[in-house]
Amino acid sequence: MTREEIIEKGQVVYKKPTLLNDTPMHYCPGCSHGVVHKLVAEVVEEMGMTEKTIAISPVGCAVFAYKYIDVDWQEAAHGRAPALASATKRLWPDRLVFTYQGDGDLACIGTAETIHALNRAENITIIFINNAIYGMTGGQMAPTTLLGMKTATCPYGREVSLHGYPLKITELAANLDGTCYVTRQSVHSVAAINRAKKAIRKAFEYSMQGKGSNLVEIVSTCNSGWKMSPEKANKWMEENMFAFYHLGDLKDTGADK
Amino acid sequence: MARMKGATVVDTERCKGCNLCVVACPLDVLALTGKEVNRKGYNFAHEVLSDTCTGCASCATVCPDGCITVYRLKTE
Amino acid sequence: MKGNEAIAHAAIRCGCDGYFGYPITPQSEVLETLAEQKPWETTGMVVLQAESEVSSINMVYGGASTGKKVMTSSSSPGVSLMQEGISYMAGAELPALIVNVMRGGPGLGTIQPSQSDYFQACKGGGHGDYHLIVLAPASVQEMADFVDLAFTLAFRYRNPAMILADGAIGQMMEKLVLPPFKPRRTEEEIIKECPWATTGRVGGRKPNIITSLELRSEEMEIINLRIQAKYREIEEKEVRYEEFMLDDAEYAIVAFGSAARIAKKSIEIARSQGIKVGLLRPITLWPFPTKEIQTLASRVKGILSLEINAGQMVEDIRLAVEGAVPVRHFGRLGGIIPDPDEVVDVLKRSF
């Protein structure tokens, strides 16, 4: 059996989701953003929400998310996406409203907007890409940068006496009464990607069921910022990031509500 | 015995040569080109052991750019 | 009814879809009145107290992005915090209403009335080349009437509009006739009237994107030029002002908002002493009545800009007059409202 025959007669077991359009993504080779974009596109498509989705993009690497996933998008100011999402969801309660934000945007400049939107139990989902660095501006220290990790603004490594501690904002979110589902996932392997997709689907469903706010953190790599190959970055993430940012569900009250 | 035969089609112009699909493939079906590059200057992924592919789609699942389409056919 | 309360009632009555705000003196009655009126139970209007002015304005940005009629209100320090969001809205060309009930600055300043945010309101305020449509009410009636007018202009030009009031108008109690009830637009109407809005890809249309970002310089220049052309059209068509006793006037006062009310009293006093003076009251501060003031300069001997600030609008008057007649400024600072008699003295001294 030739390759051509398999292609002609076989079934398609995987293809790029239709909602992820053909525009080449500006992300660096191997960037986790691409995988998460695919998952978001797949879930929106599979839920049949293409015509009812309003997404909010951040400032940071994902600022141009609106160019790649074919739903309606609002591009927010740095850190303010949860405020846009709060108003949008309240004004259009039957729409699927989610933000897509990085760690600098969500856990630093937008901490207030993040915490308060989550605690108001806004029926939205926040997709949080945590790669422990500012990617877009060239690899500076983020609130989530690990101790000892070198970045452009902590070139000798993050030190408590100079920079304080890395922020586990997802743990904070899990303690808020307004949150329904808080989970930390990753996309470094097939199994992890499948789990992350299920988490995004669950979060989107809860937000449509009016169960409160949902936060899906994706511990991610920034191989350019970390100055590693994509493969090495995945390994480094497994060894270092997961030791501090434990994977799994931190809270799931959706079934009780 | 029934066997799954698979095939991958890589959108080589979209591929950025990150190598994650090559690492993800359990059967070493894919590899990056050695010298050949696409219009953006990237080495790109392509099948080197096409007869081996089972169509598990691991490569396509991990591809950050959605470059890979996977087909599968049951054969006797 | 207080001016601030009038704003709240007018918002409910004009079919406003959402108010997002944060308490600050002297305008907290806007949010308080809305909370007390519970419009979410009647018209379905959303009312939300945000965690900051930064958040409020970005809620307005999000809401406006969906084609809904949304607004916020604040006072000077709070409006300073909002400037980032306002710039984004101007850049993304979003219709919305921002109410600034001004208090004296700089910094935390005072809670007493002031007009010292004229520059901020009329000259852009935030970063980038942009303008807001700025309406200056001089009575509680106008506080109510300008809500609907501001929304009308904002949607006509897809540009944020501002009601620039001050603590005196906000806190003042006057009789007024509330505008008639207008229903909120249905979702179908919004989708039809705002084909640009992010409402979800209803009917499978192409995605709508609300953004102020464009990294390609050539494209960004085109966007800027288009926005500038819109501003020229607004300047051409939307100038509003009031004339008071100008027919035989030898001198003119130009004043807006609270200062215009003082000016009217001063004019009465001055005329009783034989000084022929009248008032031109800009109602739109941007677009500014430049041509009208130019014409005025050709028939009076001098112009006094009466402002409750250190002299801001006077710059625009001088640009309009181009040195044809003397232009003077008088104002009080720190939250002090000028006394009509001292204005008459200034008139006598100045010309």
C-alpha cells in the first residue's frame, strides 16, 4: 500500500481545525502558543460556538491571536482583558466569552483585573499562558519567573532579596469564592495536550452554564526567551517549572453548582 | 492480521522546523530536512520512513503550527 | 434633582445598556442613583461597580466593542487613570460616553469644583493623535439632555464622547424635565446598526476585530488619516454654542459650564453700570467654536475668557482671534468659584 493510497482512501485522523485560519502565526518555532491556539479553535468548533464566541486578546506575544482564530476578537490594553470580558459577558450573557493572556499581562500589570473578575464570578474563562518570562519584549523577568532563572532583567538569576518570589496566581485564584474551575495544565506531550483540551472544554462549558469564573493555566515554554531548543525547553519545563507549578485541577466546583 | 497504516502530509511552507513532531513520533517516521529549506528559510519536517507510520497523529497533535494532516487506513 | 442624579436618570431613559464606574467625589451620586433605581430589573441595563477607574474604562471598552451603549463617570483623578483606555477607544473608534465631573487638581487636589481638565478633555488627554467629542453642560437640565446627545454623536462618528461637567453642576439641585423613555436597542438592531461590532459571528459572517494596533507604518498612517478626516468632519458639522446678549456687545465673555452661569450674572451687573458685554458659551468644547469666536472678534473690542482654572480655554480663544482684539483670562483656583462682582471688576480693569 502506497502513501498516496492511504491518503486517498484513508480517513483523516488529524488536521488543523478550520477555525485556525491559514495565516502563518508569528510565534517562534516550537512555541506553546500555537498548540493552545489549536486547542481553543478545536473546542470552540466542537462546541458549535463559532457564531457565539467573543474572545479578548492581551498585550504580549498573543496580541495577534485575533489574526489566527476566526472568531470575533477585542484586543485589550495590557492586563485589562478580564475587564473587557466582564462587560462583554454581562451585556451578551449567551455568548462564550474568554480571554487569552500571558503571565506578564495577567499576573503582573493586570493582577487587579484578573482577581476581581474571577472573584465577581463573571461567567468567563481565562486562558493563562505561563512561560515565566516576557516573550514579546525580549525575555525580561515576569512575576512568574522562577528563582534562579536568568532573564534580560535578572541576568544573574532571580533572587529573592532583589526581586521577591514568583507568583502562583492560580493558587490565589483557587481560593476565591467566585471561581468555579481552576486548573493548571501543559501542552508538552500528546497526553498533556489531550488533558489541556478537556480542561478548556470544561471551562468553556461551565462559563456557558453560568457557574462562575474559570481559569485554565497552561505552563508553557518560551524557547527563544529561555534560549533553548523547543525540545530542550520542554525538558527544562518538566524538570523545573512543574516542580514549582504543580499540574492538575486546583478547584472544580462545577458539578456541585 | 489487520494493521493500521498511516500517512502524514506536512504543509512544508507553514512548517517552522521546530522538530517537536520528530521528537513526538514514536516510530521515527519524521525528520527535518538536512539542507533543503522552505521559502521562510526553515528546514522542514518530512516523512523518511513512510511505510512505518501507523497514523497515531502524535506528530500533528504536538505541532504548534497545525502543519500536519494525518490519514489512516485499516489494512489486512 | 442633582446634576449627578440627572445623569443617571437620563442614562436609564435613553436606552443605555451598561454603566461601569468607581466611586469618587463629587460624582458618586451617578452610581448610587443607578444602584438605587435598579434599571437591570426594568430596562435591562447593566450596572457594575468596578475595582478601579482603570477597570471601569476597560469595561466600557469591552462593552462598546460589542455595539452596546455603555458609559462611565468619574472625577478628575479618576479620569486621569482612565486615559489609557480612552486612547485605546479613540484608536479602535468606539462609541461610548465618559462623564467627568471635574474637581480641582493637580494630584489629589480638592473635592471642590474646577474646570482644570479642559486641556485633558479637549487636547486628547492620553497618548496619540485623537480627540473626544466634548460637551459642557451649564445646568442640571443639560446634564440630562447631553447624555442622549453624547451617545448620538458618539455612535454617529464612532468616537468616544465626554460630558465635561464640574462639581458645581454635579451637586447643584435644579428643576428639570427628564427626557422621554427610549427603549434599549434589541440585539438584532445592534447587529444591524453596528456591523463592525464583536457580537459573535452571527449568521457566519467574517470575524470582527476591535483593535487599535497596526504595526505596519503605512497602514497605521492610513488609519490615522482616516481618523483625522473624521475629526475635520466633526469640526465642520457639530459645533454647538449659545449666545447671550451679544447683539450690541462691545466686549464679550467666553465661558463654559458653571463659569458661564457666573458670566451671565456678571453681564447683568455690568450692563446695569452701562458696560455693553455679552456671552458666548461653547457647548461643544471640542469641536471648539473657532469660527464663531473669530467672527465675534471682528465686532467687539475685547474678549475675557472666564474659566475656573489657571487659563486653558483662553489658548483656543487666542488661536481663533489671531491677535485681532485683546484676549484676557480670569479664573480662580483651588476649588474657588469666581464671584460675579470680581468678574465685573476684571472686565473694567482689562479693557
